[in-house]
Amino acid sequence: MLPGVEAVKTPVRSRLARDEARLWRVPFLGGLDILQARFVRQAFARHTHEVFTIGVVHQGAAAFWNRGAEHVAQGGSVMLINPDEVNTGHSFAESGYVHLVVYPSAEQLQMVAGQITGKSVAGLYFDQSVATVPEVAQRLTAAHRLLVTPEATQLAQETALHDALVCLVSSLGEKRYELKPLGREPSIAGRVREYLEEHACENVSLDDLARLSQLSAFHLTRAFRQEFGLPPHAYQVQARIRRAQGWLRAGQSLVQVALAAGFNDQSAFSNQFKRHVGVTPGQYARSANPERS
């Protein structure tokens, strides 16, 4: 791991041989997650995040699918995934890769952009999936180190995080002063997505969705995948994982959450959770509620 980071005692550590992942939730800017990981075997399923995924690769190289293409992020580069963009992730080499990740929300980065421009920014996004900008990587790394250092003052941590996000947005962010059009979203696929969100934890069948959409199962699946990048069943799993994250942050037990989220058993829940989040449900719960560890 990186100097100054590897010695920090933290509550989250992967049990998977050769893989290591540590997740923290920091209270600044209203709260956001940060991740430090060495992944060798980890392979992320196709998924999206409701927040930005900003990662700095320090060793090895990461391969991931995003915006319709495969990308490789070499050491020193920054990975940039916008909210709701479908992506995957795995190691590009046998030796794996080390990366540091922050997950700011759209509102948090819009606030930073507004401070930079002095204007109200209605939308912000990154038009590159991988960028090599040393100053951005260095500032994000410096902020990450401080955020996981218990003896660092709150002022130092907040300042480093703010400076890193300002550098990120100034260097790589595309700012919109009017809401970015969402593009054509077929009303049928939109209704199906709303239904899956409302019934995320229920046993929904393809026939249920076909009747709702008044399309054949084939045409429904094709239209949904074209619009949202995932087939309906994968979207429902993702919706379940997001619900589970909220319940884990609220302090509910793993067994309760697994059953409430619609999984048959805790093992299936844990496997799916790690494929989407990168750590196990137990690790995630401990990072969200360190006082309960």
C-alpha cells in the first residue's frame, strides 16, 4: 500500500486471499465514502452508482467497461465514472492493482463547481473515463491519506478534501449551467424501471414486467437494456443492493437485511453485495457504524 496509508488501523478489511479492501465513511460535505483497495481476483458485476466514482490507480492497472468501451487505467491515472453509468472492473494484470477511490455525490460536486465559478451549476459530469493529470492524482492521494489518518485534525482533512475536489472539477469537470437533457427515455422502459424500484425486494417475474409494459418479454428486455445498460433482472439486483446499503448504515443486522432485500440466504446476499460494492456486507456495516465494531 501507499506510504502513510498502509499503517493506518481501520475497521474494514477483506478476507479474500490476495485481495484487500478498506472502506470508510467520512462526515465531510454531508458524508461520503472512500475506499482503499488492492484487487487481484475481484471482478465487479455490471452495475451503476448513484454517485461519482473517482479512483486513482497507484500500482498495476485496472480494466473496466464504461460508456460502451473497455478502458485500462494505468498507474498514476484517474478513473472517472459518472452517476448511473454502467461499469465493471477487474485487474488488467495478474499482479492486480492498487487504487484509492472517493464517491462524491452530484450535489457535492455541483457545490464545489458553484464555488469555483460563482454561478449556480445545474449539472456536472466528466467526459473522460480515464485521465492522466498528475496534479489531480496527487491532490486526491494527499486528501485520501489525511482522511484515513486518525491524528489529522478535522480542519486539515476537510481542507485537503476540498482542495482535491476543486482541482478535480477545475481540471476535468464539464459544467452545465442548464440541466443536461436526459435524452430519449422510452416511457415504457421508464415505467418498468419505476416498478422495479418500487418492488425491488419482491419476487418479480418477467411475465409481470411484460404485462406492465404490454411488450413481449424479448422486446421488453431489449428495450430496457438499450435504455439503461442492464437487463431488468440485473437492475433489480442492483436496486436490492442499494436498499441493503441504506439498512446496513441504519444499523440493521446482516440476517435482517439479507432477508428484507429479497435474497434467499446470507451467502447469496454476501456474494452479490461484494460483486457490486467491492467489500462484504459485514465490512460495509462496520465502516458505516465503527462504534459498533
